[in-house]
Amino acid sequence: MANQKYDAFLTGARLGSFKAAAEELGYTQAGISYLVNALEKELGLTLFLREYGGVHLTTEGREVLGLVQAINADEHALAARVRELADREGGLVRVGAFTSVAIEWFPSIARAFLDQYPKIDLKLLCIDDEEELVNAVWEGRADCAFSIAPERRNLEAVPLHTDPLLVVLPPDHPLAGAPFFPTEALAREPYVQLQGNARPSEMEALFEANGVTPNVRFTVDSDYAVMSMVSAGLGFSVLPSLILSRPLFPLAVLPAERECSRSISLAVCARATPPRPPPAPSPKSPENGSPSATGRKPTTLQLIHQQSKGAAAATPFARGGNKLQI
């Protein structure tokens, strides 16, 4: 990328000899003469006086010397930066996510990411326990993660999506066609609890919002096992809308009387070296991984953040009346 003509001109001016310049730069003397002649033709100036004992700058040569030095230094710096970025844009980025994000968002995120960074490999770590998920980032086992509780480890986070918590029922349940699931039913009906690593999941926030304690009948550690048991008529449960975008079993889905949601963020470790993902772009800012107004490409984590926002915006569910149709 650096300009060979500038190198030949500057080295010849410094050494006062095309022969010495050729030896330093690894060219023949004829090659240095060719490059200098090409630069003189390009500029329309005679830069050197050629004499038997060597070469000397003309008045025009002395006047442009400083400018050429500055331009050449910038070009060398740019070339070095490009090599540095090319080296850095290889390797592996490890992304932690719970199952619903892995299914609904990650494929489109990975496609856009790899279009921009074909030399980088992505590793998806599916972790459905939130405590384990944030620990993976904190301990360096993941470079970033889609988290609902980054504050547990003081992680830096950028909010992406508000995900409603919804009641799921057997399709033949008497309340399946209701506009919402009554608060008293939350406390009375048998509840299939989703639980990870011996701790209740974030779904319990819906019961807290409605001021009731669930009647736990079963405890399960898999979203899809919960769906299967509810579909079979063993009780009701609470699941995030994201995982319900592609249900594997027939279910009735509706909001609680007092609705509740969880916030999904892209989290990185505050003490880690990767740069902090940017805030949501302004209307004038480029999106989806395009170069910014300064011509810079986004960082790897910035691109993940941008594509995650797009995936979150495309999360498919439609509200029909007060009942979610899935």
C-alpha cells in the first residue's frame, strides 16, 4: 500500500545517491531511477539534479520534500494499521446464549457477522441457567452473552429486547380463549415450574408482579419439556415469548392479568479487552455493519450488537385482541 515512488524519492534525497538508495531499498539502480522519473512525470516537476558524483534536490524538490515525507509517513502508518486489523480479525468469538436466543436470533446474527468477518469463527455456548451464563462471561469462557441479569456480575450491557412472559395452557383448557389469565388462577392452578440448577427461573417474576405464590406441581429444567407437560394437560406454566415463537407442541398462550416481561441485553465483561458495544444508533448513524461516516468498520462485538437488534426487532409474534396468536 505504501508508495514506492515516494520511498525512492525520499531515500535518494537523504542519501544523495540512487545507487545507495537502491541498496537500502532492495532495488536496482535502474529501478530507483525509473520510480523517481515516474514521480517527476506525475508531479510535473524536476526533483533532482543528476551529477556524476550523485544526485541533489532541485529547488522544487526541496519545496515538496516535507509534503512527500508527511504523505509517505501516513501511507506507511495506514499500511501497518491494515496489517494489524487483518491479523486481529482472525480467531474465535465465543457467544453465550440461552436456548430461545440460540434458536430465534443466532442464525441471522451469525450470517451477518461472518459476511463482515469471514476469518473469524463463532462458537455458540447454549447455557439456559442465567447464573452460569453471566459467570461464563465474567470468567472469560465467553466473550459476550445474551443475558437477562448482567448486573449479577457487574457486566457492561446494552439492552436489546423486552421479552413478555406469557402463560401457556393446554389447548383445551377452559381459560384458553380468555383475554388474559386471572391472578387467582395463577395461585390456584397446578404449575409446571421451569427451574435451572436448583433455582427458580426468571419466570417467577410474573407471580411476584401479580402478588401470588404458584401452586408448584412439577419442576422441570427444560423449556421444551415444560411445553410437552403443559400440552398433555398436567398444568400451566410461564415461558418467554421468544421461545414460544416456534412451539413444538399445541398450546394456548395468553398474557397474565398483570403483564410482566424480561429485558435481554448483550453483555461483556467490564474488565475485558473487547470494546464496549455502542448505544443504539441515531437515525443518521449507519446500521447493520455498514461502514460509519468515518469509514471505520465496526468492531466484532459492535457487529454482534447491531445484528442482535435486527434479530430482536424481527421476533415473530402477533397480538390478536388480548390473546397472543402463535
